[in-house]
Amino acid sequence: MPIIEVSGLRKAYGGRPVVDGVAFTVEEGEIFGILGPNGAGKTTTVECIEGLREPDAGAVRVAGLDPRADRNALTRILGVQLQESELQEKLTVREALELYSACYPNPVGWRELAERLGLTGRLTARFGKLSGGQKQRLFIALALIGNPRVVVLDELTTGLDPRARRDTWTLIEEVRDSGVTVLLVTHFMEEAQRLCDRIAVIKRGRVAALDTPAGLIRHSAGGTVISFAPSRPLADGDLAGLPEARTLERRNGRLTIHGTDTTAGAVISLLARHQITPHQLRVTDATLDDAFLELTEDREN
Ligand SMILES: Nc1ncnc2c1ncn2[C@@H]1O[C@H](COP(=O)(O)OP(=O)(O)OP(=O)(O)O)[C@@H](O)[C@H]1O
């Protein structure tokens, strides 16, 4: 059953539409990703879901609540990690955790949360003295402390080192496995591919694609990437009939073809027929990165 429902969402700033008819639903218990280029309207969309912005048009419901009209009830079930958060410089980590947990009727134990986020050793440190990564982890803890049904994480792991990033991913998977719905805005494709059950790709204020990570890869970029430097040039005509080939790129004497396993087989036979050696041959699976770039490519310019 959907826990978040967004339909026909529109928001303009100074007459310029930045969210232009966004619609999607998020099922309870899934990690739902929102991806998109800078300025695509992701944060504006999640801020409408959080009740921080008033939409110009459209409807948003979170567990049946209207984020603007039912703001008080919403804050009891929604945890939010904002993109650029600040706390009082002198507040210690422990004070922040205690303060926030006192705001909720049914908070999780802050000590356990601090432990899971690697903050136990920094409980007496003042916010102003924390590193960027420690601040980030504290904000994740504050988003989770109220025992929310839905948590919104905007740029979850920006500023974290690779180990902290991986630890945070494990934590978010545990959060999801405990039944919490996660709405994740991210620029990291590896993060989205690993964590998200489904992803909406937003481009210029609209949903350009909505699917599982595997589905996005399959439908947009082609599942297989074949790349090699032919020992002698291949004519366009020879390559034209390749089955299931979606894109073909020539760069610095290298050919890169996006297609499927069938395409890869056909390329190998074609090369054998023409007695061409494929130097540095690589056959790899397309990634979410490939799919994202193809989906958000600006063909209008
Ligand atoms: N309060 C505001 N007033 C005017 N314009 C705004 C306001 N907030 C955002 N914008 C503009 O709206 C557009 C969408 O911004 P938004 O923050 O929603 O995008 P985003 O997809 O989250 O981008 P990013 O990935 O860079 O965070 C941008 O061009 C931004 O400059």
C-alpha cells in the first residue's frame, strides 16, 4: 500500500516552473530514490512532501496526511535529514540527541543510535567542533530518533569518507528492514543502485523514468556494454545490422556499443568474419550511471 502519494505536483519560483507535474507513489517499507541533475526540482519535491513548501497545484499525502494541513500529525511519523542543516555551535552531540528525543512521543534509544552511527566517542564534543562527516552522521541520527514511519534523507552520504558511506548504507538497509519507508535523494549512482528498491529520475521538474535500478538500466542504457579497439577500421555498414544494439560510439579509435548479450555475440562473429582483432576487448554490464546519463541527456540543446 502506498505510504506517500504525489500527483500533479507543481511549483514555480518567480513564474518559472521548477516542479512541473510530478507524480509517483512510494510503497510502505521500500527505499525510494529520487535522482536528477542539479536544479531538476528534487529538493523542492521532497520539501512539498515534508510540508516545508506549499505546492502551487497537485496533491501530496503521507500516510493519508496532508503535509500542510496536518503538519503536527506529520512531524510524529516523518523524520527528515535536511540538505544543509545547522545546529547551535555550542550544543554537544549528547545534548542534541537528548533534546531531539524529548520532542517525540516514542523515540528510539539515543545511545544505541549513537553507537550505530559511530558517535559514541563524540558525545561530549560540541557541534561546532565536529568534522563534516560527524555532523552528517549526527543529522542522520536526528532524522531517525523519533522512530519515524517515513524518513527523508537528502544527500545522505555527501561528505562522508568511503568507509562511513558504506556503514551508513548498511544502517539504512537495517532501517528499511525494520519497516521504515525511506525517501532518498542522491547524486551517487552506486548508492542508488545498492540501496533503492525503485527510483524516480527527475529531469526539468518532471519524472523522466520510474523503475527498479535493474529496470532503468535494462530499458535505457541496454544491459551490456561492448568496448574494443579494432585492429583495423570497421565500416558503418558492417555495424548497422547488429541485433539489439542501442547506441554506438567511436572515440580515439575505440568502439563502444550498448546492447545485450546477443549484440555481444554478433560483434564477436562479425569481427571473426572480417578477421579483425578486438584489442582491449571489454564486455561489461551497463550501470545506473550509464542509464542516468542517457535519461538526463539534454537532447533539446
Ligand atoms: N526558494 C527558492 N526561490 C527561487 N528559486 C529556487 C528556490 N529554491 C530552489 N529554487 C530553484 O529551483 C530549481 C530547483 O531547485 P531544487 O533545489 O529543487 O533542485 P534539486 O534537483 O534539488 O537540485 P540539486 O541537485 O542542485 O540540489 C533550481 O533552479 C533552484 O535554483
